[in-house]
Amino acid sequence: MDAVRVALLREVLAGTEWPTAARGFARTLRSSVVPRGGGLLLVGTEVYEPWHMAAHLADESTWSGLPQLRPTLVRHRVEPDDPAHLAVGLGRIEAAGRGETLLMVAPERPDAGLLERVHDARRAGATVLSLDGGDTEVRGLAHEALTVPDDGEVDLDTVQHLVSAAAGENVAVAPRGRGSFRDRLSRLADQLTAPPPPRW
């Protein structure tokens, strides 16, 4: 999703908790991967693989110049003829440890095998984050969680767009120059879609 569409989405959701909640969660994600320099592992449930989140984070990684945001998609089923970037199985979570971040996208309760692997990764020192549907065990495993209830005003896909876009935002002020084209476009879109200031 490009910067203009994200800005429009934020405008539609203005007045709700979601733009602020997504930015807060994205800051946590970014701060857990950038200083540590470890890998970002992204895993879903057996029913739901977060393909879109993986693609959006990869794009944000490229645009923001933060290679640490590029996730490794961990899959429940890997076929022998899958390309290398799609051939990472659940064993990778078992190998996760200190300095690595594991983002679990779980609209429904994951199976016990995944929960056990995530628990072991946390005990080994990995930072665990979750975008979830409210399962208490998933939230209990996560250092930071953002819950998207089924009956809420937004769905999990929308929140994934907001989080991935916010994770790649250049929040620091550049000391020189005008920033990247994408940063300038994002600022312009935010300005154009911002409500007018109040008149007193």
C-alpha cells in the first residue's frame, strides 16, 4: 500500500484508536529489530499465513533503508520445490534466541506446537510480538501485543497495513537534505489529508 493510500486510511480512521495504536506497536517492532541487528521472524497460524505483512515489511525495509525490517516468513508447511525464501519451516523458531524478534500474526488460536516453539524462543531470549485476535495464551507469550477483535471497526489486514507503514516511517529528523522522495510524499499526503486547524 503506497504512502497516499496509507494517509487516506489514517484519515478514515482518525478519531479511533487504530492509527495511534499501530504507530506505537510499529515503534516497538522497529526498536526491537534495529538496535539489535538480529533477524525478524514472521509467523502465522496453520490456517493463516501473513503473506501480505511479509511483502509490506519487505517493501518498507527497502524504502526506509532498514534491512532489519525485512522479515523471514516462517511457514507451517514447506514443499521440497519451494524457493529458498519460502522454504523456512517451524524449526527456525526453535533456533531463535537473543537479539532476534519473532512477530506472530494470529487471528485465531495457534496450535499447541507453535505456542510451545514460541514459548521456547522467548525463554531463549527472543523478543516476541503479536498481532492477534485476543487469545489470552498468545497475548501471554508476547512482550508486546496489538489485539484486533473480530467484531471491531477494523480487520487484521487493515491493521497490518498501518503497522508495516508506520514501521518504515522515518521518524527522526534528518540533519541534512530533504529526506527521501517517499518521506516527502508521505509528509505531503499527511498535510493534504489533515483536517483544517480549529478556528477560535
